[in-house]
Amino acid sequence: MDLPEGFVSKYQKILGDEAPAFFASLAGEVNKGFRLNTLKENPRAVALDLAHPIAYVPTGYYGAVSGRSLEHQAGYVYSQEPSAMYVGEAAEIAPGERVLDLCAAPGGKATQVAAKLAGQGLLVANEIDRKRAAILSENIERVGASNVVVLNEDPHTLAEKLPGFFDKILVDAPCSGEGMFRKNPQAVEYWHPDYPAECAQRQRKILADAVKMLRHGGQLIYSTCTFAPEEDEQIIAWLLQQYECFSVVPLKKWRGMDSGMPQLADNNQQLSGTVRLFPHHFKGEGHFIAKLQDQRPREQRKPKRKKKIKQHVFRKPTSSERVLWASFAHDVLTGDDVIPVSALRCWGERLYWSPDDSPDLDDMRFVRPGLELGIFKKKRFEPSYALALYLKTQQAARVLYFDHEQWESYVQGNTIAYSKADLVNGWYLLCCENKGFSFGKLVNGTVKNFFPKGLRLHPVLRK
């Protein structure tokens, strides 16, 4: 790898005798990893090699996952770089908390947080770039999370609308990307000596907005995928100076993890409680992680504002829509408690389960206001792909079991002949290897295909 001259001289000064090993590691092999999804039934029942666990992530493993596999499509696994997994672990998310992932795309940390919330509390996953926000929403959908709202806002707007709202905030800040050089060699091309300082200026603005949204007594988790002290220790030193309410929560150092370097900032020894991940020491890409505690007395949560639902944004289902939903739920779900009727909201013709703790989304740009349940079409209800990925098999009264060949054909967009006797026509949750992967509509022995066209897997051309 042809590293920029300024980068080489900078880290020769910082790392001294370790610099040659550091530079050599940037040309080494990229370590791949994946997490099992505990939102799913029997999450370890996967056709994957689980012989190489990641010590600091109970659900993490080293290894690669095929995007064409059943496990991936059904949301049982999420591919994630091993170093990045430690951010979600360091946050120590507990069910019931309100959590903001401020720079959330593509969704590695957000899906990890959603699994830890276990359907209780709220995750707001935000991404300022619209296309990346759409990818984020797809990944949230695939893992079967219900209590997640995906926004497409700038941090300043969020800070104005949601002051003091969150118990924990994750800021995986846009950075110079030095830690991704070997994973993404293109990152080398746009690096220049002033780039880290430019990124740091933007990071300070993002953090200033994040602090406004943190509840007194809450925690802020900051991370980057860069080695640059301007974006790492110096940012945390700035936070500690700017906001006297914060202190560093020392993070556990697992094998190969290094402490932050106070000497690269203002010599505040609290900085040694942060974590640096260097690829010549650690089996992963470059990363920096810090956890800060707001030491102000913990305040009561601000009550959710009760506002009349604006008809041009959200509305309650009409009486006829409620009848259509109730008919579907009676036929396909095992009970009224699977989806609480009180939380049903419509956005246009689409029906959603709105999380209990959801903030007021009026006048905010959102991609996903909750779990999409389906769409009303000409006096009928059509269930969503998201609902299929959310449901566990015991929550579905109608289930069709496919073998692997049928699954592969269905996700390519084909109809499936299913001739078992005594099956009534209608909607069914489709399962393969006890993993729900879509809805299908049985019509006289044929399962009509409702797999999303944009997600269909193209057949592999074999020589």
C-alpha cells in the first residue's frame, strides 16, 4: 500500500519503534466478522462456523457471511467488522432505554443496539444522507426490530426538537477514515495532512448538538475509525473542557486493545480510559472509542408531548381499515397481543406499529416511523415484508414450511406449488429451517410471490 508521505511521517513520530509494524499491518489481511441476532428465534441455529467467537462480543464471531444465504436474508446474522462491534458493547444498552444512534448508516451499531433493547424502550437511528438512510432502514427491517424509528435529519435540527430526550447517545462520527485504509484503499486517495483537523471541526459541531439531546445523568459514546489524535483524544479533551458535567468512563481493555494516549492531547489522564484499536496489536481495523458520563443528577424523563395526530402526516386507521387489519390478524396471528391495536398509525395507506416512546415526528424527515405492518389496497390488507421478518413462528397461526430449494426459488421471485391438503387460501408466513423469511399468499395450491422486487436474489450462473 502506497501511504501518503505526511501520514507516514506523522505516525513515525507518534508510534516510534512500533511504526514499521503498524505500517506493515495496513497492508495485511482484513478480518471479517458477524453477529448473531438475538431478536430471532434460536439465533444459534445457523449453518455457519461458530468455532471462532469474539471474546468481547457475546454474539460475535470471526468469519464471513454470504449475502445470498438464508441466514443473512432472514436477518439471523449481520456482517460487521470486529472492531466496530466493541462500540455497541461499550454502550451497555439495557432494555427500556431511549437510545440515539446519531450517525447510524449502514446500521451495524444500530442493529446491535436494537437487539440489546429486546423490543423494550426506543432506538432512534439517524442518518443525514438520504440514500444511506434508506440502506439503514432496510437493515433495521431485516433484523426484525420493532421499536426503531429511522430519521433523515441533520443533528442541529434534532437537537432543537429533542432536547434532553435520550438516556444514551452513540456518535460514530464521520472521520478521516485512516483506520479503514486496508479495508477501503480508496480512503487513502482523499487523505491529506489537514483532513483530520477538518473532520475534527465537523465532529465538534455534531457533538455539541448531541450533548443537547442527552438527558442529565446519561451517557455519550463516541467512536471513530481513525488513528488521528485530532479526531480522537483531542476531541474528548475538548468535550471535557467544554462541558464540565462529563467524565470519562474507563472502558475494559481486552487482549490487543490499547489505552488512549493523554500525551496526544492535553495530558488529562482520564483519556487513558478510552480505547485505541491498532491493527498491529488487535485483530480488527483501526478504531477509537470513548464513553462519557454526564455527572449531573439524573433527572426525570420528560413526558412525551401529547399532540393531536396531524392528518397530513399520521392518522389513525379508519373504521374500515381497522376491520381489514382485524380480519388479517385473526386469520394469521396467534393473538391480539402480538401487535397492540392502540399503537396502530397510518402514513398514507401504509399501516405502522408506532413505538410507545416515539418522539413527535411532525415536521421531521423520517424514513421509518416504526414497524411497517402492511398496506391497504382496494378493500384488502397486504402484509409487509418487515412484519414477516419481525414475527416468530409461534406468533403466526398460518405457516408454510419450505425446503431450501423452495426458499431459493421464492426469493428469486418465483411462485411455488404447495399442494398439501386442507389448507385454506390466504396469507401465510413462509419459513425455511424454522426461519420466517417472507409472506406468501396461497391460492388454490400455488403460493403467490410477494417478496420485494428490489431485494430478490438473481440466479447464479453456473459454468
